[in-house]
Amino acid sequence: MSIHFYFRLLILTPMLFAACRTGKKQMQKGDYDQAVVLAVKRLKQNPDSRKARATLPEAYEYARQKHLTAVDQNLKSNDPLRWDFIVEHYEILNRLYAEISSCPACKSLVPNPVFIQSELQNAKLEATKYHYGQGIKEMEKKDMMAARNAYRQFLKAKTYTPQYDVIDDWLVKSKDAATIDVLVLDIPMHSRTFSLSNEFFSNKIMEYARSLRFRFVDFYSLKEVEQYKIAPHQELEMRFDDFVVGQTYVKETIEKIKRDSVRIGEVNTKEGKKPVYGTVNAELHTFTKTVQSSGLLDVRIYDSKSGTTIQQRKFPGTYIWDSRWAFFNGDEKALTKEQLNMTRLREIPPPPPQDLFIQFTVPIYDQVTNFLRNYYKQHDI
């Protein structure tokens, strides 16, 4: 036996052993449904498995009795959710039926598994009526949180009976009544120095807000509010308290460089040409140009009817662009390779103001989107 086979056997043996015994263990724990599922799975792999063949009929009988007894108890109960429980028990029995029916070796062990049809449909209809009625009651309260409860009730009703009455109409009505409509105002931009556009930043904020896909929060532009005659509950206003684009600084550094033992030439001797070493000097002028752009965005959420501020935060952003170049006087042999490469660079113009504006809004965008996500997430319940 090879060492590889030995180790594979060590790994596989416990797994196979567990697969043989798991169904029985689940039955001993009282989890009869899972015991049935695992026994069926084992019999599909090995129709002659003695333990699975012994486990399946016993586990199924316990499961069948458990669910039918629970159904009888709920039928006698006054619990308003009793029909939900009855549907659940019937559906579990039908899933067990499907499991056994998909396994040829299982059919002889459990020849007549229970399949519930008309009773299940009746239970679903009763559950639908209950949740639909609860939804109507919640809508009568004419309250946003009640409308959210109504929406969930109608949604539950629809899962049981998709075509029930005018359930789709009530889903639309309840969701509309439950949703916070937020008007996202355009960011005003007043710059005497530059003709800057905030359109890119505003569009990115709106795009992100809509990507959140909250169930009970919708975001609209001013154009959409006017076009669809929406009366927003809240307004999101963003404006720059202050911003600076293209604040330029130039710094010059002068460095005197001296290097000894540098080969500066060669001389002819009787033995031939020999190198000459000496001291070389240079004066290096290094320039660093930085262009700083920064701003402070004020974000305010307020109630559209009362004008009361609900939330207000300020978010800073900064972007620094830089350029470096140099020139020297003296002997280039005094310079390092890096210094010499620097002297081959030339001053380059900074990006246009619009690009600088966009760059300093990048960190602001991250802060604003985090704020919006966290704030509206707690209101989407």
C-alpha cells in the first residue's frame, strides 16, 4: 500500500463512516425530517446500505406522525397564525414525499408516503385571507410604519395565493404609502475664478443612492419630482461651504555637491594611458511644485413639510498634485543617477481646474455615500 493511498484512506474512512451513521444519529436526536433526507441520500449512493434501509421507514413514520399531529393541534387552536403553521407542516411532508419518490430503492421501504394537495391549497387560502385582512387593517391606520406592516402582510398573502383578489394593487398602494421619497437637490456652484461644473459629483451621488435599492426609501432628482408630481418627504441638500482649486506653491532647494576620487580624464605614460582622479563640484537646483485643491461639503437632510433639519454633516476633501524637476551648474559627474534623471525633467502644467475639482471630491464622495447608506439603512425597516 502506497503512502498516498494510506493517507487518503485515513481521510475518507471517517467521512464514509459518518455518511452511514448520520441518518440514524439524526433520528436518535429527534430530527426525523433530516434523518429521512440523509437516509434517502445514502440509499441513492448505496441501495444496499443496511443502516439506511433500517433508518428510513422508521424515521419517516416518526416524521409523518409528528407533522400530522401538529396539523391537528393547530386546527383546534385559536392562534391567528395557525394556518401558516399548517401550511409549513404540509409542505414539509410533501418535500419528504418528493425525496422518497426520487429514490428507487426507497419506494419499497416506504411504499405510501403522504402527499397533501387539496388540504394544502385550502390551508394556503385561509392563510392568505388572514394576512390580506391584516394588511387592510394596517392600511386603515394611514401611517407610514403601519403601511410597512401592511406591505409585509400583503407580500405574505401573495406567497400563498399569488392571484388572490387585488393583492398586486394593494402591494403597490402599501409600498407607496410606506416609502420615504427623498428629493436630491442639485449642488449650487458659484466660482468667480473658474467655470466649474458639479454635474459629475452630483450624478455620482444620485447613482450611488439609487444603487442602494432600499425597499422603503426612493431617491429622485428635481426634474423627476416635477415630472411625476411627487411630494417628497425629505430633501437632501448639499453645498460647498468653501473650496479652493489650484492653490499653487513652488519650492526651490539648492544643494552644493562635491565628490572626491572621480575619474576626470586620463594621461599618457610609458606604461600606457592611465586614469586621472580628482574632485568634482556641482550645484543642483531642485524645484517642487504643488497644487492643492480642497473643499468642505455641507450635507443636510430636512423635512420637506416643516423645513426642520433632520441630519446635518460636513465632509472635507483634499487633493494635492505635484511636479518635480531640476537643473544644475558644474560637473554632471558629481550627480547621482537619480539626480541626473531629475535634471532631464521639465516643469509640466497642472491638470485643468475641473479635473482638480473632481479629484478633491473623491474622498468627499466616499464619506457622503457612507453617511447616506448608514442613515437610510436604519430607516428602511
